[in-house]
Amino acid sequence: MTAEENKAVRVTIFGEDYQIRTDLGDEYTRACALHVDEAIQEAHIGSHVSEVHKAAILAAMKITDELFRARRDKEILERAVRERLSDLTERVNDMLDGEGS
């Protein structure tokens, strides 16, 4: 593995600096860190939680909820696409069968 594949990216989360070793790229890693920072800030300020670890747990719960909702939405969309594709395939097959008669 080269240094480029797994390089350190400096990010700040809730006022603390971290060096994250990643192969996902600077921009993506910073975007992830920003999302986490915003979730912690929201939990800290919005929920009036003074303890940082509790704010981090609330942020983790929020981010997990986002993940679960996105997975559910993806499954619903995939199911709808499969059903539509199946319907269209059936209609095309019916049309082709009608031509051969």
C-alpha cells in the first residue's frame, strides 16, 4: 500500500483536531468529518447536552437514523424498479408472442 492510498487527512470535530488515515480522499474525508461535527454541534446545542460524550452519542444515533432511512428508501426504490422492469418485460414478451401468432 502506498502513502497515497492511505494518507493522513487533518480534520476538526467539535473543536478537536484529528488526523484520519484513509484512502477515501481528502475532500470526502473532510465532508464526513463536517457531517459528524455538525451532528455533534446540533446535539450539543439543540438538545442542551453539556457532556461531549453524550452529544457524540446523540449525533451517532442521528447519523445511524439517516443511514437506516437511506437504506430503507433504497430498498423501496429498488423494489419499485424491479416491479416496473418485470411488468415491462412481461408486456414486451406478450407483444412478441402476439407477433408470432
